Amino acid sequence: MLVNVNGQWLTRKEAKISILDRGFLFGDGVYETIRTYYKRPFALDKHLKRLEYSAEKLGIKLPDLSFITSVINEGIERLSESIVDQQEIYIRLIVTRGESEFSLRITTISPTFVAIFKPLETSNKEGVKIKISTVRKIPSESIDPKIKGLGQIDKILARLEMTKEVYEVIMLSFNGYVAEGTMSNIFMISNERLITPSLDTGILNGITRDTVIEIAKEKGIKVEERLVELKELFNAEEVFLTHTSAEIVPVKYVEEIEKDVGPVTKLLKAGFREYIERWIESY
Amino acid sequence: MLVNVNGQWLTRKEAKISILDRGFLFGDGVYETIRTYYKRPFALDKHLKRLEYSAEKLGIKLPDLSFITSVINEGIERLSESIVDQQEIYIRLIVTRGESEFSLRITTISPTFVAIFKPLETSNKEGVKIKISTVRKIPSESIDPKIKGLGQIDKILARLEMTKEVYEVIMLSFNGYVAEGTMSNIFMISNERLITPSLDTGILNGITRDTVIEIAKEKGIKVEERLVELKELFNAEEVFLTHTSAEIVPVKYVEEIEKDVGPVTKLLKAGFREYIERWIESY
């Protein structure tokens, strides 16, 4: 593991922040999670755009994107020296409002920038179990779901409901529609259509989610982004999750209901690999 | 300022935590804010009980209450040496789940305990301005409002709407009832009754709020804890806020509507001082 704090390269042990940093005191900061393919940061522009959006909504001044990009590239290069060729890298960017005089009152202060680099753990899961959480998504009326903020108590409460055999819990929107997992977006296949909760369900605009929708459309699969009833998830022929580090994760059990890892999921998984190959060729 | 991290006494500059602490990464921790009167921690039992509740709901193991209490007493003693006699002390307790292997996945780890001691800033505000926030409280279906978690993005979004002359913004519940401020509870006086949003509005059980209700009842004032319509706040004869460090703060303006700092507010303010005097005599 390798960490950059405000431009300084540090080891895991050295990487500390003040207990007065508002990121620690109030969760007053934003983050992004990026992974590499062939040691290149995938969809970096989209991740930086989302980071800019989150920071702007909170009035946090981001460091220059050119600085962030150069830290990312240097971090990848530095960590690559100590890992094997095939090992990909996980990157977490965090920007907080900075160190404050200890009041929720917001003053203009100097932001704290943290970038963490570590070997990406991949587990090629072939059929996981998901459960439905009793914790509802925080509605947009309280927090814009497109803000990736540090504080994630709702997701932690949801994950506390997980037993060992459960890979992910799915949260419903306040109104009871299927929303998203604590670390993933969800897709269903029914009657040859690919169905996924629309952004106005109150979910994060996942970048892997975006990529999968793009690939599905290329493959001629009908895509429906809309409000999704819970019964549709139970009735679906195929179900899978998407997230940055694990791409497409097929679901074998929705609660106790068994699903096939079917042809559409397999087609999209293969399509995702092709997409990455094309992307790296044009990098 | 003086800080205790896991039993170690540190200066402000020395007080740092790992960037891998889950309190920083995910807001995975709880807190309490305590103040002294006559250098004694006020309502310590109630604060510790609330801290226990928050921690239990998140499955965070608290250090022994006897350890926490001894740190509080020692911190007050240490800081007292460098401040004048009349100066009271502000204490913030933070307990996080601890340092993790960087995944939202919850594992049993050793919690991080932080206690911050600093001189209490008091400003005897005589008539402040409040506004109604467009940010709605996070509903209980998403996060139990009695959990005092580190992440406070909703409150930060609400405070971003504050202009300079505004002391506090009041958030409504998801259903549009008057709930609470970002750092305070709210009370109204109408037709000689003291009205305040009930806990089932989805608010924190403020300890100063509790104390004020107790005092009002002693004084023979009728108290109504219930769902409160927004129009009642605008129509109220008197309005005040309560919070740990500033006790009772009279409101002079609800948005553009002027209020009197009237007889009931004054009676309760005097009653609060008497309450403190009685408390310290029996300490």
C-alpha cells in the first residue's frame, strides 16, 4: 500500500491526518474509487467528473485535476515496482474540506487530498447470494445520491444485516423501489430485456453501470432504466451486480430464490472484456 | 486544546489518526458533545448512555465507561491548569470502529477512542435569526436519528444554505413537519403552551431539550411533544433553540417574521440557571 497526502508520498504507517480534519469529525469530504486495467486507470475522466460534481455540491475546492491525474499516474508507477505484472491496482481518492476550528460552521479552509494505492483484490465470483436490506436509501430530499460523501452510516447499518454467506444487500428507495447495493448497482433480465433502476430512483450513477448499459445497447439488447418493483427482482430470469473492482457479478440467490447465471449475463461479461481490450488499444 | 487518543495525552499538533481509520474512510463512528459547569461534566450519565446506544446500534465496542469517565475527569483537570477559573470546557468524545483493511465489509477490529478538550466558547445570544432548510432530515427508515454518527453531510448541505446573519437552519422531516436544527432542538410558545417536535418526528433526543422540558413541567408550564406543522413555527409567540453549549438561545426572526423574546423564554432561561445551581450543589 502507498499513500499520497497533499502531494507527499507516505507508507501506510506514516499516512495520518489530524483528528481535526473535517473529513474525520463530520464526514465532510468526498471520494472516488478507481481501478486499473493493464495498469491504466479505467474511466478516469468519468471518475474525476463525478468527484468534481460531489465536491462542487459541498462547496469543497478540489486540487487541480492535472495535479490529481499526475498523482494517480505516479502512484500507479510507484506501486507497480513492487507487484507482479498481472496485478491490477485499486485507487481511492479522498478530498475533505480540511482541518477546521471544530465547529460544524463552514469556513473556507484548505482541503485535504488523500490518494490510496493498493493491489486490487479480484474474486471471480460465479453466483453470489444477495438479500434485501431493511435499511432504506436516504432520499434525494435529504442528500443528493450523486454526492459520494465519506459518511456511510446507512450502508454500514445495511451491511450489519449481512450473514456470512451473503455477498451484498440491496437497499430499496424510501418508496420501496429496488435501488442499489451498498457497494454495487443491480441489473435484472426479464423477457430478453435488461432492466435496472433509473437514476431518479435515487441512486449513484455507477460508472460500471454506465459501461454495462452501453455494451448492452451495442449488443442489441433492449435496456429499460426505470422504477423497479421488488417483485420484479424476485421474478427475474437473471440478476447481476456491477461495481468498479469486480465488474459484473452474477447473482445465484435473491434471498432464497435461485437464479440462473444465464446467457445474457454471460454475453455481457464477455462484452465487458472486449470493451476493456478496445479501450486499452486506443489508450 | 488537549486530546486523548486511546489513552494517550497529545497536543493538537500530535493528535492524528490513520487514514485507514474507518471513522475517516466511512464515517464509521459515533460521538457525543459534553460541556462543564463549574468544571464538572454536565449530564455525563445521559451522554454516556446515548454514546452506548449509538455504538450498540452500529456494533462498535465501546471502551469501558470507567475508562471514558476517568479520561474525561483527567482531561478537565489538565486543561483547567491553563485556563481561567470561570472558563468552562467543551468535550467531544469520538469512538470509531477502528482501523480496517479498507473495505466497507465489517470485521471485528479494535476501536479508536478520541476525546478532545477545549475552552467552551459561549456567546450569550439575545435573539438570533433562523431559516428553514430545503434539506429534509434523513428518515428513520434510513438511519435511526438517535444514532449520533460521524457523517453529517445532510447537516453540511443544510448549513451551506446559511447566509451570514443566520444562526441556525431548521430541517423539516421527510413529511414536512418541523424537526430540528443542524446543531439544536427547537421550541415554540403558543397560548401559554410549550411546544416541541416529538422524538417520533425523527429527531435526536437532545439532552438540553430533555432538561428544558423537565424545568418547564416544574414551573407548571404545559408541554406538548408532538408533530409540529411549519405554520405553527411562523405563528408562535416565542421561539427558542436549545443545545449543549449555548443552553437556551432565543429566536428573534423566523425567516423574515419577528418574534418577541417573551416571558416564557425568560422564565425558562432563569429556570435553567437555577437547575444548574441545584445540580452543582448536589454533585
